[in-house]
Amino acid sequence: MTLLKRLLRRDRSEAAELYTAIIARGREPHWYVEGAVPDTLDGRFDMIAAILSLVLLRLEQQPEAAKLNTALAERFVDDMDPQLRQIGIGDLVVGKHIGRMMSMLGGRLGAYRDGLAAGDIDGALQRNLYRGQQVAPEALAHVRDTLMALHAGLEAASLETLAAGGLPR
């Protein structure tokens, strides 16, 4: 019962501005036009997950960002639940779908973490954003360069700026 009370009492406004900024960035048309990310439900999820992953990776670098990092992941779950219901996923399996989505996000975090450490995220993008489909080199370069610029901007951004939804360009 205590866990239920904690969940119901949780401040749902935390990370709202940052999550809204991530969603807005993931919906920008250039990803789907110049970047050739499939403009589908899966493609949009993958794009948002890529941006969310970069932000979560940035936040995990600072111990004082742990609360914001957790709130951001919880906001993702809170957003995905009604989205799944809206597309017709029934109550009985929503939890399983969210579990799979969180697993997918975890996989992406690992792939982007490894790619960033190696200085090459092309493989992670091919697997996770394009789901193994071949894409024109210019499209891959557009997405890679834009995400790497975001990564560099995130590294330089203050925690306060990020918490307020200030995603760098």
C-alpha cells in the first residue's frame, strides 16, 4: 500500500518541460525528410527514444541529476500508457507493451552510450533508428550530425537549463 500511495502522491510536473522539449524535437520534420527516418509510429518512437537517450545519458553523469533522470523516465512511461491505449492496445496488455518499450529504451541507452564512447554512433543509428534498413549516406549523416551536435550541446548545458526544458540546438 505504501508504494501505491507514493506513486499517487508523486509530483507529476517534474521533468515536464524537459520531456515536452524532447517530444517537440523528435517531431521536427527534418528527421523524417532529410534524415529519412520512417514517418511511422515506430519511426517516431525511435526518434524520440534517440533524443531521450542522449538526454538521459547526459543526466546520468551528474549525481545531483538523479531525481530529474528518474522523473524523466517516469514521464516517458506516463506518456506511453495513454498513447498505447489510444491506438487500441487493451488494458490487459498495456503493461507488457510498456515493459517492452522500456527494454527497448534501455537497449538504446546502451547502444548510444557505447557508440558515443567509441566516437561513432552510425551502427547504433542503423540498428535502432533505421531498424537495420539501408539508408542513403546523406540521410544517415544528417541524423548523426544533428544528434552529435545535440550531444555536444547537452554536455555544455547546465542542469538548470535542461530541467527548464532548454534543449540546445
